[in-house]
Amino acid sequence: MLDVLVVGAGPAGRAVAAACGERGLRTLVLDPAPSRPWRASYGAWRDELPAELPESVLAATVPGRAFAATEHTLQRQYAVLDVPALREHLDQRLVAAGVLVQRGLARPGELPAAGLVIDAGGAAQPLARSGPPSGAGSGPPGNARARPVRAEQTAVGVIVPAELATPVLAPGEALFMDWRQPAGPGGWPTFLYAIPLGGGRVLLEETSLARRPGLDFDALAARLRARLAGHGIQPPGDAPRELVRFPLDLPRHRAAGVLGFGAAAPLTHPATGYQLAESLRLAPAVAETATSALGTGPDAALAATQALLWPPSARAAHLLRRRGLEALLRLPPARVPEFFEGFFAQPERRRRDYLSGRADPFGTARAMAGTFATTGWAVRLRLIGSSLLVSAPPESTRWSNVE
């Protein structure tokens, strides 16, 4: 019998499996397509990444800036990961720890028994749908769930030579958000995200931060073309593209006998979409906790690792962030840049509390209060109305956009 079974071979799955294997746990990773390439780009605040992550997996570490109504210099270093190097690093750790990565589907009753089963299958949460495999903890099998309309982050990006991107991105910097809207039809607000990828390449990405349902790719592509044309940028016809779509308001993973990890947990920040740094940082702690608890049985290991990922403070902060997401979704499009002007006008420590304080509900609340205090009354009244209407939507509720 395995000690740990990880379903999902993305960055989070590989990281937690490697950490478990390095602690002597008999670990197996299953994925329906374990060799598929990782096509997404990944960025994170440098201080959020684990100290043991080698510099070789970073494509760039640069200062960031943002535009809302005005320009803001962000006092944190922004790290862009070299995705192939990150994958090679994780694979080397898996091999050294004797952890196998195999092709397999998450079908109930067909997975090997393990002391701890981890669903790292991303936003699809494959084991939340199917329930635990036999031999993995106690409790009734997972129930099928209705599929509500999720709030999603969507984006369309193009990768261009760095010299072509200089009208919007100077060498040695990252553009975290640019809420200035390009000429053309209005509608749901989007921002430009621009980061260096290393090797003389830059990603220019038009992003819809949050919408229910997500803004479609055609609209984003048209907005990106208009924005780049306004800066005199014409990407080559064969320039690689990046398409992004993921939910921001997934429920916590509650399938009996299964620990959700990574985006499946979800560790995704409900208001920004970031989760990779959190997954890399928490993977060793999950493995350490599992190592200590497995000796007393699967139920104890599951309870201990769940308590590690979701202490009361993290649950409270997550709920507050969900409230922030719902308030953002209810702002009129023209008011969204004003909202972010208030957010970026706060001291760096307040911005850090909201962006990075996963288990700090008091810091999260202070940042939310600070944003409220630094915006105009038109935005404040909307935020008050949102807080009265909803805290976080029930999992079965379908919401429509207010545009």
C-alpha cells in the first residue's frame, strides 16, 4: 500500500509529491497526460516563493509598477518563473526521491489504496467529483454537484521580442496591471499585464481580472490588438499566444478521504488568481505533517493536513477575499480603475496583507478598510451595497454580471 497518492502532475502535484518522497513516504503520482507541456506563464512576488527554490528556475526578478488612475511603483520584487526550468527542477527531485509519475485516470474504485490521497488535479478537482478511492480514509463517497456559473479570470496574451514591447515595458521591469482602457468600444474593464519571460521575450497579456462568466477570448484578443496598436506595436503573425481561463470562486475541496491541494484546494487567491507560490511554499509542510500523522492512520493524516491548509485564520481570510471578489464583480466597469487607485494608494504593508496574507484575516480586513477609505463615495456606496447583498455566494447560486 502506498503512503501517498497524488492525482495531478502539474506544478502543485509534482511539488507535494517530491516533498513526500524526500521524507521517505512511498509516493505515486497519477495524471491522465503526465507528459503534456505546461503552456501557462507563472509569476509571483519574490518574497512569497520558498527560499530553497533555486535561482535557476527564475526567468527574471524585477521591480513592478501599476497604472490605475495614476502610476504606482510597487515596492516588491516580482519574479517570473522559467517554466521549463521549474519542471526540470521538480522532475529531478521526483527521480531522486524515487517517486514515479504514471498515466492514470481518477476513477473511483480503480485507484491504488494509499494512506493519504491528494487531489492536485487543478480547478477540475477530479476527486471532488468521484470521491475517494477504496482504502483512503472513511466517510461517504463524494456526491455529484451542480455546476454554478463561476467567476473566472480570463486572458489572451502574445509573446513578442523584448525590443518590440518597449513602448509598454521598459527593460528590467514588470507591469503588474495597467487599467488604462484602449480606444474602442467600452464594456467590461480589462488590464494589460506585461512581464519579461527571459531569452529576450516578453508576454503582453490582456486580462479580465474577474467576471461571471469569464470574458470571452475574442473580446480580449480585440482589446489586446487595440491596446497594442495604440502603442504602435504590431506583433508578428506567428507570435506565440497564451490563453488563460480559470475559476476564482471554487468551493473548498470537501470530498471524503481526499486532501485538495494547489488550485484544487483551492489555494487560488479569489481576487487575483495567484496560487503557485503558495503551493510551492506549503508542499514541504504538507509532507512533513503527513509523515508525522500517517503512523496513526489515514484519517489522522487527512485531518492533520487539512488543518494545516485550512486553519480557522485561513478560512476567515479566504471568506473575506471572497467578499472582496463579489464586491469587485458588482462595480460598474467605469469604477474599477478608481477602485484599484484606492488599493494601490495604500501603504505597501497593507497591499501585502491583502495579496499575501493567506492566514491573516485582520490584515486582510485592514487592507479592505483602507481601500474603502481611499476611494470616492461613488465606489464606497457600491461597496457598501455589495456587502449588504452578499458575503460570498452559495455554491449553487448562479449570478449574472452587472455591466
